[in-house]
Amino acid sequence: MPMFKSSSNLLITGGTFIDKSSNGLSAIHYLYREITSSAIHDSEERYDPPKCHPKTRTAIIGNILGWIKDPQKQRKVLRLHGPAGAGKSAISQTIAEMCQECSLLAATFFFSRDRNTGKRLFATLAYQLATNIPALKEKIEEVIEAHPQLVAKSMEVQLKKLILQPLAQVGSSLESAPQCVIIIDGLDECSGDKQQADILEFIFFALQQPYFPFCFIIASRPEPRIVACLDSTQHRDKCWSINLNNRRDAKEDIRIVLRSGFAEIHDNPIHPSMATVPKPWPTDFAIEKIVARSSGQFVYASTVLKFIDDPEYEPTQQLQIILAITQRSHPNAFSDLDKLYSEILSRCRNPERMLDVLGYLIALIQGADAYAAMWGRSLGTTNLPTILDQLLSLNPGDSERSLRGLHSLISVFTPTHAGSETSGIKFHHASFADFLRSEKRAGRFFIKVSAVHGKITRSCLRILRDFPPKNVTHDGYCKCLAENNLVSADSL
């Protein structure tokens, strides 16, 4: 920060002056040096970030932009959530760029596995507020000049001193600010449940201040601590929620992404062999097969396109590898997807039990699918959490608890959940089960399903050995099975 700032008609003769203002840096440059600049949406470190194809997600993007621009909105937090690979970051990036073009963007922060701390979150937001909103710059600079050590303080102190205090001083002079948005993406990547919850509480605290003019978009996977906070009676009425899982328009959007991606691959000069391949390529059958496997999640489609676009290989051959993938996966076909799954699985506190539960789950679903294919009617997979507890000799609820770190990949619903009369478990993404069944892809998380079927058989024999008591009638035996949740009463 330059000495004698804003001075005039100043005459100094002789003497020695020592600049203690952070090596002579201006306040804003000093702040920039201390922030997590790589987390800003247009940072060099994030290039080339994922974003939506111009013809996809149009309804969602339109609704979000309308909400941002609405000066009368009552809910100031948009919760954008969905499982891993559902396209949350792409939507966040697209909204950030569109809002920046029309001066509606206040600030952004994109968490990731290598940007997983919130210690500099509010300092980073404050820097962007100073650069994006001229009325705030001088007030933020004054705070930094007076207290340059603030950037090393707690998140709460940073929020209050670097953001709330300048806003209170500026007051009503922020004419266009009410329509500006702050975007926080990937909150689930922030290390530690407590820090995630603290960030959310600080955000709601800021929104309570009458002079705070911004709204928030918070994008994350549905991790338990985040869901608990946003769904609490204290905060739920302040949030507007968009769930990206199983949206009706997702398949059509993925179809558009695939057709556009394949067209670019076909015309790319790095693939000279494609000059002899007639258009349209590939066939509708191939595209529909990939769309079906995507389970409505964009991560599968984007990973497929990256694999096929590899300049070292022929696109047509790469496509055949993709189409031929069943349980035996090509070792390099889904490296990006595999890294994502491995990262999520590695966070579970009891990996051995988690893999046991997942293995039994896959085998039971596989058996139910085989039954349906043979007999033409569904066997049903309700009450799976209870059945898994019984088969694995676990305490009630242990199987469900072992999967709590996998909410972004698996849905676990019980009768206690709103709108659920039965309990069950469902994979969000079909390729996750494929990943677990492939030793080359899953590595230490590999599940040998054939061995699991043997374990289930032994478990069933153990359960049958333990009951019913002697001299029990057939009806009594069936009642005993139903009471222990080993079969549905409707199937007896």
C-alpha cells in the first residue's frame, strides 16, 4: 500500500521513512496474494472448466437466471444438488459466465479435491466483491490497510470484517447489487463435515443482515451434513432446491451432447481416418445405448466422448470398445470416472464393511433382475437395508450406516424418510456397479460377485438353520419370515 495515500500539498524534507504496508503492495493486491485465486470460476488453473452445451439445460438455466434477476425473491439460497456426475459444476460455471456478461455476478468459489479448504473462502469472495463492485472496493481496502492480518483469521472474522462491515458502510448505494449472485460449487469437496456446516451457517448469518444484498447458489452432492443443515426447520424455508437426479430432460440433453461431441470428433483433423466414415456417425442404436447407460448423468457421456476422441486411437475402434463393455471393462475407458468413484469410496470410514454391503447389494439386485427376466415379473427389492443386516449378521441399521458416505452414488431410503413407505437402496449411476465388478478399474474396491453369491447362500442356510422352531406349521413359518423382514408379506 503506497505511503501517504490520497495526500496533497505535502512537503517533506529529510528523514527516513519505513513502509510497513505489506511490502508496498496496494491493499487489493495484498488481498489477492492471500486468496485462493484458483477457485475463481475464470482462473487459469480451472481452464478448460466443464460447462453446459448451448442447447442443453436450457430450462434449468433459464429458471436460475430468472430467480437471480427477480428483485422480489423471498428465498435467497438456491440449492443445486444431485449425485456425482450429474452436471452441477457445469451448470455453476455456465451461470457464472452468463451472469458475468450481464454484470450480475458478485463472486464465485469452486471447491475441488485439491482446493478443499474453506479457510480462504470469504477472503476470496471479498476480493471479487472489491473488483466486481466498485462501490465496495474502497471500503474493503480500508479494512485491509487497518488490519492486514485479517486474511489469516477465522472464516467468521473474515466474513464479518472483509464483507459485512464494508457492506454496512456502503449501505443503500449498491443500486444493482440486489440482483447479484455468489456461487459456491462443490461444497461437499470442502474438507470436514464441520467446516461445511460452518460455511452454511455463516452464509445464513450474512443473509440475516438487512444490508446484505446478494443471493447464493450452493452446488454440492447430497452429503449428510449438508442435507441436514439445508433441510433443517431453521433454514429450509430460505432455500429453493433443484435436484438434478432423474430429470425428465436429462436424457434428451445427453443425446444432444453425444451427437454434438461425435460430430466434432468426426470432423477433427487429428482423426484423418474419419474422412472415410460416412455421416451420420455413429448409428442411432449406438447413441441410444450410451444414453441408456448414462442413467441421466452427464459424467458417463462426457467420459465416453473423451475416450473416443483420444488422438492415439481410431475413434471407430474406441467406440466399439465402449459398446462392447459389460463387466469386463477396458482398463483406460473410464479413467476420469474411476478416479471419481475411487475418491468417494476412499472416504468411507469402514471400507471393509462398505464393500461387503455393496457386494451383497449388487448380488441381490442381480438375482432379482435374473428372476424378472426368467419369470416375467419383478421379485422386488424392498426392505433391502433390513435384509442386508440379516444376511451379514449386522445390528439393525448397520448396513445403511456403512453406506452413508456414498449418498452421491447411492440412495438409501427408509420408512422414516418423507414420502417413503418402504426401505430400499438404489444406485444413482448404472456405471458405478460396472466399476465395482471390474478388477482392472476398481482395484482395491473390486467386488467378485460370484464369490458373494456363495456367501449369500451360506448366510441363507445359517438363517434357515436358526429358525423356525420345531413343530411350526407352514403358515407359522411364513409369518416368521415376514416378521423378520426376510421376505415381503405380499409375496407369501
